[in-house]
Amino acid sequence: MRSTLTIAGREFRSYFYSPLAYVVICVGLIVLGLFFFAGPGAFWQADRASCDRLFQYVSWGLCLFIVPVITMRLLAEEKRSGTLEMLITLPVRDAEVILGKFFGAFGFVMVLLAGTAIYPLAMFGWPWNLGALDPGPVFAGYLGLVLFSAAAISIGLMISSLTESQALAFILTLFTLLVMQNVSRIGSFAPGVFGEFLRSVSFDTNTQQFGRGLIDSRNVIYFLSITGLCLVIAFRSLESRKLS
């Protein structure tokens, strides 16, 4: 466990050693604010004090930009530079390397999610004071984003473990997340059981329930299962490289 935390801490700090973290956080919050308050169907046009649009925009932002950017280098860059071989020969287990990388990236995304809390605070507190904050839907929405982030990061980490190219890892992660996010739209045109299956495995479908204030164990298990499966695949990929 100590090795995992050491790797996670090193990975988390590495984001802030370059302008990448500050650019991602600042640009992400600005773009989110523009979409939430001035975009199509924005908060001021919705005629109701709700944060569900906020959670939708954050999930899309994670898919389109943030997760692909922060995960593309997790293992791909280590492979390309040759530091991965040095890392896996140290007295740490492969699972500790994978979990350390995962928690480092996950911690960075949690900082970004914490930053988005300024919007509900501004809506229901200062400066707009639109009424009393209903904590239930907000808590459920953020829980959904935490689980969504874990699943998305694990997918990015898995893809990064399978290639040495950061650019390829970025493209494949972006493509995979977009497919997972949009598969419900494909399911709406598919017949019967197959269409229902596609809708049930969509990120968008599973996050919408949280945004409405509903915590369904099926949605929780869905995201946790994806996270666990992708981490296992990343571990096996690292293990096979060590044995080869």
C-alpha cells in the first residue's frame, strides 16, 4: 500500500510540475461555465434551479478532453522513454504500479471536480442566492461524476498500457470514451433486446440517473465493474511486458 501511495503521489505532483494541470483546470472551468450559463439550453434558459446540466457538461468535458490528455502518458510515455523497465524492476508489484498511476490521475480529476463546485455555490449561495440548496441531487450528481471519472480513467490507463505512443493513446481513449458516451443513441435505432442492451451500457444513460438525484445500485456496479475490468487488463498488459 505504501508503494501505491508513493507512486500515486509522484504521479499527482507531476501534473503540477508543468503548465498542463493549470491549463486543463482553468480552460475546463471557463468552458464549463460558458456552456452551463450561456450555451444551448443553458441554466438561465431552463427556468429552474437545477444542476443536472452541469453534470452532463462535465461528463462530456471529461470524455472529449480531460481524461484523454491526462491518461495518454501514464504508461505510454514510460514505455517510450524506457523508464517503465526501471520501474517494474524495483521492489514494487505490478498491481501497485497500476493502482498508483490510476490514483494519481484520479486525484487530479478530483481536484478539477472540486473546482466545479463553485457553480452550485454561486447559484444557491453568493452571489445569486436562488434559494435553499437541495443537497440530495447535488451529492448524487457528484457521486455519479466520481464513478464516471474512475471508469473513464481506467479505460485511458488500459489503453496507455497497450501502446508506446501518447498520440495513439489519446486518439484511442477519445474514440472509446465517445463511443461509450454515445452508444445509447445507437441503441435508440437498434431493435428489441439489442437496442436495450446498448442503452444500458452507455455512459450517458448511467450518469443521467445520478444527475436527477437517483442513486441506483445498478449504475454504481456498472461503473465499478468497468473500472475493475480495465485495471485488470492494464495489470495483465504490464505483467506480460515484464515476462517477455
